Amino acid sequence: EFATIFDKEDLAYIKSFRLIHTSNNSFIDGEIPKLEGTGVPISYDFSDNFTPQRLDAICPHIRFAFLSCAALTEEKTKELLEEIGRRRCPTALATRGSLGAICRDGGAFYSCSPIPTKPVDTLGAGDAFTAGFLVGVCSEGDIISNTPLSPQLIENAMQAGSRQAH
């Protein structure tokens, strides 16, 4: 793994943004608490690399968790999203390929079906969904506090994510 250390100038620059988005492939897991200190909400894409150790280390410091859960049943996906909530991450969203997406926020669950399409290549569809969701939430929601988002905002953001992934 690469060691990344954000200095004062980096952190000052980061403070100028509305959201930080990173992933398990960014090699900065150890820096997440430092990034949390900027006051900018953090979104983290676990992909399918959500070991209990990684969830314990990351979830208490982030606002949004994204996971790839196509291999899990709906029941197991919801259990995982509940675990993330218990680890103090307010909003967790699982993409499930052709099965759609499930979001947990404030103890409530929301779901979204994918827009029917004949895919040529699905590479990046989850990332596109995440981007659409985050843009939708950031444009209308209070993401600074860890209070639940409105059900309408989540539903709108999930639909935006679905359109982006289409």
C-alpha cells in the first residue's frame, strides 16, 4: 500500500469542497480520521471489500457508505446495511446489479429498481450510480449533520443514480 499523508495545505484545500469521495482503492484508509477533521462529509466506496475490520475502521468517520452487494441476498444486504448503521455511519447504500439498490438512512430502508436496458458493458455502472446519488443528495440535502435525510430526497437521489447508471 501507498502511504498518503495530507499536510495542512492539503487539508485547507479539501475544506473548500462540499463532499469528499474516496474508496477502498485509494490507499488512504489511515487518513480518513484526519479527513473527518476537516468537517467535510466523507463518502466511501467499499466496493465488495467490506471486511469487519475495514467497516470498524472507516464507518465511524464517514457520512455515506457504498457497497457492491450483487452476490448477497436482500436479507443479507439489509443486515449489512444495519451493521454499518451500528458503526455510526448514517447513510449506507448497496448496489445489487440487475436487482437494483437498497439504501438505509436513519433506520429506514429505501429501494430503487434499475432502468431496464440492454447493457453492452456494465463496468462503471455502480460508480455512475454513486455519482448520480451523491450529486442529487448534495444539491438538495443537509449532508453536514448526521441527521437522517428526507425520504423524498433519498428517493430522488436513488432515481438520479439509476438514470446515471443507465
